[in-house]
Amino acid sequence: MTKFFKFLTNNNSYLLLVVYCGIAGLLIRFQDTLSLKSLQSRGTEFRASISGLVSDIGEYFSLKRENEKLTLQNASLLADAIAGANALRDSAKVAAIAELADRHPGEFLTARVVERRFNTTENFLLVNAGSKLGVRPDMPVLTPDGLAGRVVQVSENYAKVMPVIHSDFSVSVVSDSNMTHGLLRWDGKRERIARMDYVPLSSSIAKGEKLYTTDFSTFALRGIPVGEIIEVTPGKQFFNVAVRLAVDFSSLTHVMIAESSADPEKIELMYRPVTGEDVPQNETPE
Amino acid sequence: MVKDTIVRIVLLCILSLLQQYAVSRFVVFGAFPDILTVFVVFVALRTGQKQGMTYGFAAGLASGVLGGDIGITTLAKTIEGFVAGYFHIPEDSHASSLQKRRMFYKGVLLASLSGRAIQAAAANVLALPLVWHVVYSVALVTFFNMVIAVLAYQLFLKKILVNN
């Protein structure tokens, strides 16, 4: 017995090896049992949570790069969205213009606004239709909503348009109900508000009447819508008439140029100076 | 003594996690180094065969719980600790630094061979014929472990082994 204990003491490393290997053997033998599987599944959960933590830390450091990538994607998507929205808007306007042009074949040229400048001193539009397409100065420019302006300068491929909202622009107009005549001007204060001058106090003009161009105009065809009267106040000799313009210049992308304008013969006659020969002699009683 | 034990246990936990989440991702030709083997060998060199086996057993358990194959891993690491125990360097040893270094490298070499042979025989992940798989896996992992051992010795273990 003493010898056995002495053997164990001297060789306790082997004994420990046998114990550990026995436990390992038991773990191998029973590794499919529920308790060991449960232990291993907890280990897997722990490992997964640590992996998640490591992954989160990695993601945190890559956030800046991800953010830059997302910003680029966002910019690209925004550009696509803007382009799509523009295409939709343009197509709606072009469709309206094309519909009107189809109803009057040969009378209108359609053009796109390629440049615009709106400030207090000089407002103008540049459209991509010029003398090559038959555009000439003094042609009226309009949209399906109404009168937009008149052509003032022409190059081969472009035309400069003086819009209604220009301080030098004026056009003869008439109201639809009372047939009151006047001269429409823009006073440079508010973009869509113009005034109608020379409306005598004796006229029965009223708020809500629509205004159209008349035959008196030197450039415009008769009957183009110009705007609607929104305010009438009496002045000293004439009414002060405020007109809301028919065309919204802030969203103008396409226009039509009327090929036929006022009769040149009429214009020529209007501006011809009256001489003594033209005035008939007064008849004297014999 | 107690302080050393606590330090070793903490180190064992850290190295087990490091092995699972970092070192095991450096897979080359289907094998990866095992820093726990180097740790077990170092403990066995410093403290003897019984301590080496005990730490090997604990390292196997930890590694098995985290990575799977708990029985095989425990057995392999226990054997590694047992084999490395033969290269134990007592504290009052008069061995030169060169001898200590050789003992350490021999311990890592033999422990890796024996431990990996058991693991390779049990898990043939490359689906090679068994003998080829064991030879291939043992050789590759032993080589990786020797590289780790050299790095660890030069960076950390040299000071500890030579100074004591």
C-alpha cells in the first residue's frame, strides 16, 4: 500500500494526465448530450455577441466612409429626381403649347426659353428661335395662358423678347364685358401685377373682367388674353386699374411666337406724318 | 503565487478570445496558427508539467466552448501541456539564455506536433486522405506556431525567461 502511494506521488503527473484525458474522453463521448450542447450553444451566443461588438466597432470606424458614400448616392438620386421632375413639368407645358399650335397650324412657332433676366432695370427673355425660322422683330410672344411679350431683336438662331413685365412695354387692351379700352403697362413693383392706364371715370369697368389685346396694338393680334382686373379705384381723371397678368413668368420654359402680327399697312399708315395735302380744305360759303 | 495564477488566468481568457476573433481569421492553405499552444508551452516551461497540463486543459475547454469540438480540443491541449512539461526550466536553473530559448522552441515544436496530430485526426476539414491530411495539417500549423513562438520570444518572453 505504501509502495502504491509512493508510486502515485512520484508519478502524479501521469495520474493528472489520465484524469484530464478521461474528462476529455467523456466530453468527446457525451458531446451530443443536451447539457453539453447547451453549454456550446451558450458559447456560440457569447461568441456571436463578441463578434457583433467587434463588427460594431469596425462599422463605427467606417461610418465616415459610409456617410460620404451615402451622400454621393443621395446627390445622384436627387439629381435624377430633379431631372425627372423637370422632364415631367416640361412635357406638360410642351404638350399644352403643342396642342394650341396644332389648333392653329402655320400660325405659331414654338420655342424654348434659353436665357432669362429679371431685374428692376432690364427684363428680357432669350428664346431658341431666330431669323432662320422666320422670326422677326415685333412678333407677339405668347403662351397658352396669354401674352408674354414681343420680339425686339433677332439673330439667326435666337430672338430677344421684351416681356410684358418690362417698364418700356405697353399694349392696347380691351375688357371682355364692358369693352373698355386702355393701355396696359407694368410699373415694376410686383412681378405679376400691371396697371391699365387711360380708363376714363365714365366707363363702367369692374373687378374680375378679363383683358385681351385689341386691333389697336402695333404688334399683337386681337384677342390674346393679357390678364384679369383685380382692383379698380377712381383717380382724378381716370381709374387706377390693377391687373393680374395671365402669364406666370417665374415658371416660363416654353413660348409660342405668332407668325402673323399686325398688318404692316396699318402700322405704316398710323406712323405716317399728316401733311397739309392730307387735310381737306374747309368749304367756304359761296 | 496567487498573483501569478490570476495573471495567467486573465491572460488565458484574453488569448482565447484573441485566438477566436483575430488569429483564427488568418487562414493560409486551410490552416491557422494557435497562440494558445505557445501560451501553454510557456506556462509548462515556467511552472512544470502538472501546471502545463492544467492550463492546457483549461485552454482546451475555453477554446472548445467558443469554437466547438470541446472534447477533442481539451484533449489536444492537455497533451500539449503534458509534452511541453518535459522542457520545464526550474527557477533555480543555471541554463543559459540560448538553452532556454532552445527548450522553448523544442517545447512549442513537439507540443504543436502532438496536439495538432490529435485535432487533425479528428477533423478532416480539407477532405484529404487521412494520413495526408494529418501530415499536411500538422506541418502547416506547426510551422505557423513556430513563427508565432519566435515572434513572441523576441518581443515578450525573452525578458521573462532569461531574467528569471
